[in-house]
Amino acid sequence: MLESFTPFLENHAQYAHIIVFGLLMLAGFNVPISEDAMIIISAFIAATIVPENTHLLFLGVFLGAYISDWTAYWIGRTLGRKLFEHKWFSKAVPEKKILRIQNYYKKYGVLTLLVGRFIPFGVRNCLFMTAGLGKMDFIKFLIADGIACLISNSVLFYLTYQLGKNYLVLMPYLKNFNIAIFLLFLVTLIAFICYKRIINREKIRS
């Protein structure tokens, strides 16, 4: 999806901030749109195509991400346990994950939201919905999520923007970088498989 959608945003770079904002708003309804991907694409477009729109692009991703968090919060707060009556939702957001996050909220409070905001791959929306399910004070939610959202979006946007400005210089090194990332992934995968086998053996013995 990312590969096919990037050219569209590049061809409509002048309106990219509006398009990205709209897409991120959809993410609040648990539509599978990657916030990180939107930030990276926006920052790259700002660095290479429309530098005059840099501030608009950052505002688009920040406000889109932040306001969509409110949507997820209010979905959780308004619908509550009724959410799990819908098969689509129960598959997209397993109840076990929600219960695990609820335990984190009980143990660590708002710190769960501050730390969890930096974790991608479907964890964020669960955090926001769980905050709503647990009826966390909305003002407290706004402040904690706003701080975390501003920091995480700013860092990723800035780093991608800097890479975008220097992509011609960095291009010769990307091949070696990709090889290194692949090797790291391979080592991690092997380590994980070995770990799972050891755990399974211990379960069998016990």
C-alpha cells in the first residue's frame, strides 16, 4: 500500500498535508493506515518537493495523528465492551491485548500512554481505546498523549527530513545499510526461534 500510495502524494504534493491529515483521521477508526509511514512520506516530500510547505506538512501529520487519538479514545469510552460484539473489531483488536494494556494502566498509569505512544504496529490505537474503556480523565489523556505525540512526530519528521535533504549523498551507502539491516533481522529471527524452542522444551520437561 505504501509503495503505491507514495507516488500519488508526490504528484499532489501541494495538497499532501490535507490528504495526510484525512488519512490519519481514518486511522482513528482503526483503518490500517500507518502513522509512521505518513510522517516519513510527508517529511520526505517536504525535503525534496515542496520545502515551502514543510510547516504545513508537519502540522498535517501532527494534528491528524493527535486528533485521531481522540477518536479512538471516544470510541472506547462510548461503546465500551460492546466493541467486542463486532467480529471485525475483535479480530483487529484482540481482547487479550486490551486486557494486557488495562493491566499496564493499573500498574503504571499515564506512563503507559507516554511510553506506548512510541510503539507502532497496532499498539497505539489499543492504548487510546483502552484509555477510553477505562474512562481515563480526558484532560489528562489530552496532555499525556499531546506531549508524547509531539515528541515522537517531531523526532521522526526531523530525521526523515534531514535524510531527504541529503539523499543524493547518502544513496551510495544505502545498499550496505540495507544489507546490514537484513543481517540484523536474520540474526534476531534465529535468536527468537532458538528462544521459543528452549521455552517449549522446558514446558515439556515440567
